[in-house]
Amino acid sequence: MQGLCKAAGISLKVTSNIIVLFDAAEYERKPAVYKIVRGVADVKSYRFSTNFKDCTYSSCHVVYDNPLTMQKIEATYSLAETGEGGSGQVLEVNERVADAAEAYLLAQKRLRQKNKGEYQAEFTLVGNVGLVAGVTVEVVGWGAFDGKYIVECATHNVTGGYTVNLKLRRVLEGY
């Protein structure tokens, strides 16, 4: 099921014995529910990381040679269409598609899937029941890491005082 969801660009979450399927891009467009500000007392610890290996593509080119019709179907999606940048690298994908429109949508999804792990953060904050997986937060005062992030994992702890550990990744703009 995880593989099918990944192929379709859909996120999967299991909570309270229920499988939840959602479009992460849609959740990323929602307004931030909380601001994490550097120097504010509710931040107990933090860690930022970047990953530039295999996740800084500027465009995606999808091509499929249909063996039955002997037709080549292809499409390219570029971040330049949205005003976003990138490294100039092109992600090449060879998957079955029915037509150019489907190839274009697949290119968007594959580019998003590859690029979403570029900026990540982890925070331990004073407990906040509103911080759960799937909500967005604004990170302010951290220089190059400032921006909107989506909570990928939230672990609430009550031992030794109520805290919440967050694993975040930066929201992708323009996809």
C-alpha cells in the first residue's frame, strides 16, 4: 500500500488503528498553526540538517516508449514555471504513462518526491497538544533555515515535564 501511495504522490499515515491517506501538498498550503522563534523559552533543543544528495533537481523529464503503439510519450515539468530555482539538474523518469498530460503530472509528483528532503529540522519544545503530524509551523530567526515547515512526526512526552519532540521538513513552494 505504501508503494502505491508513493507512486500516486499521496501520503499515508496510521493513527489509532486507522489508515489515513492525504495529499501532503494540500496540507503544506494550509496556514502555520505555530511559530517557533529563536530565543524564546519554549525551545528546549534544536537540530537542523540539509541534504543536497539526490534532492535538488530543477526539473523532471518523463519519457515512455509505448511498445504497442510505437509512440514516444514525454513531458517536462520545471520549477522555472513557478518562479522557483534549483540546481539545474534534470531528473529523468522512465515510467508507463497513457498520454502527455499524465506524464506532466507524474513529472510534478516525482520532482516533489525527490526534492522534499532537502531541509529538515528537529525541535524539542515545551508541550503543546496542537503540534501533531500534518500541521505546518513557521520557523523564525534561524537564518537560512527560516521558513514554513510541515510536522512529519510529533512525539509527546509527559515524563519529567510535558515536552513535544518534532521532526520537520521544509514545505516545498511552487509544486
